[in-house]
Amino acid sequence: MKVFKYIKGASNKIIAHKVFTAESFLQRFFGLIFKNPLKDGEVLLIRNCTGIHTIGMRYSIDAVFIDGSGKVISAIKDIPPWRFTPYIRGARTVIEFRSGLLNNKMLNVGDRIIFV
């Protein structure tokens, strides 16, 4: 997995200082399965993705779906293990967070995320 230093949101707040990317089919399919929960400041970025699952996971996550211009089009909080998100029309990228982090970061639909 590649690691970016951080990403910034619309208000120039640092959302994460460590961004792991899932690029291959297997990395995208397994995502955070078999991994320890993400820590503060860590996220998983999955490109070309319109929906995710938490099948096989042992903990909940938050997810943000982004369109091609970096605009947040959907934010789903506290997705429990063994669930599927709905298909998110227009989504191009998903960012997975530790559960509860979306509440703290005030990341909302309509915000833009910039990858630096």
C-alpha cells in the first residue's frame, strides 16, 4: 500500500497525516480486513469505488465517498462489521476512517478534499 503524508479538507484542516491506499484488486477487496483498527490520523483511501463492505471486520468504521473533483458526496458514520454500504452514485473514491472520527473532524457533504 502506498502512503501519502496527509490530506486537507475544505477548511484547510488536516484530516489525516497518514493515508494508506488500496490499489490492487486484493488490496481493495480486503481493505481493512485482518488489520488492526486505524489510529487517529490514519485513513485508507480506495480509488474507483462506489461502495464498500465490512464483511470479516471486527470493528466499525466511518466512510466518506468523494466524486471526481474531490467533493464529499456522502458520509456514512459508524458502519458496523458485516455490513454493505449502498451504491453511491457519482462516487470515485472512498476514504475509510476509524469509527467516530467523522464526528470530530466536522467533515460534511459538500466539503472538498485535497490530496497533497
